Amino acid sequence: LRFNDGDSPGLAITPSGAGNRKTWTYSGWVKRSALTTGQEHIFMVNGGNNDSTWVQLRFEDNDFTFSFYNQRAWYHIVVAVDTTQGTDSNRIKLYVNGVQETSFSDTNYPSQNDDTGVNGTYRHFIGGEGGTSGNASGSFYDGYMTEVHLVDGSQLLPTSFGEFDDNGVWVPIKYTGSYGTNGFLLQFKQTGTS
């Protein structure tokens, strides 16, 4: 799916009931079309006035946990969460192209057994930020996305969604597990999605 930030694009859903808010995995392939200033949201949950339920995965001009400078490459991003873990660094794991990122300029892990906004009855967004009065200017993703998964109830490794081919290139594979209560797959096929 092509997101053009000039069109204020975004997808949103509000689950009718809560799923597992402690354990979940986001996986998606993204390719930026332009390197812009400001924020570009890839995945976000708007927890309303409760800051502890806001979740954001985004590119940011000079202040993002990890930055991508090659806008012509596809990147596979996996965020795997399980707040029930006793070790704080095991509660959120970030993977880029199958490799876990462990070096950050700043870290702040959730407390053990914290409920996140993901899989709660809050609006979940892909490609845009949903403020209290709708989408905020400058917060739209500009690029492509495909094979976007949200798995409710499992903290998964990137090998559930991809593998290295014979040339050492990280490529997608078919996910065969359960999506749980509120999970989904967005393939963005021209003939529909499943």
C-alpha cells in the first residue's frame, strides 16, 4: 500500500473488546518514499488521555531510536512485547531485518505486567497519528507498507515472518500462527486483503 503524506493517509480500527494488552507482536515491511522532517507514524495506538496506553512506532527527523537513511530499501520491523517478563529488557524487543537492536540512546521499559494500549479498546492507526481531534499535521507516513501483522497474545521472533535467503538477504515468509483475539494481517493486495 502506498501512503502519500500529502493526502493525509491512514488506516484505523477500534477493537470492540480488549485482547491481551501485555503480550503482542507487530511485524511490517516498510519502505520510505521521502526523508522528511517531523514525525512519520508507522503504527500507533491512541490511548486517549492516559499516557501509559499510547504506543508509537515512527520515524522522526533527528530524534528516533533508530534511523533509516536509505529510503529506497525495504525494511522489516518487528516489535515484540511481553510485559510479564521479569527482566525489563525482555519486555520490549525491536528487530530490523531479522536482527535484534540492543543499542539505544535512551531506554525506558514498562513496569512488569503493565497493560499497553495495543489490543485495548482504543483506536489503532497505521500510517497516521490520531489526535483527539483527528490526524495531526506532519504525522503521516510517506512510503510503502506490506505484510503488516499484529499478533495478539504472543511475543514472537522475526523468524515467524522472515528468513535469510541463500544470499544473506532477509526476505518474507508466510506466518502460520494464530492472530489471537484482535490480531490481523494486512497484505494490501490489489484484489483484497485477508
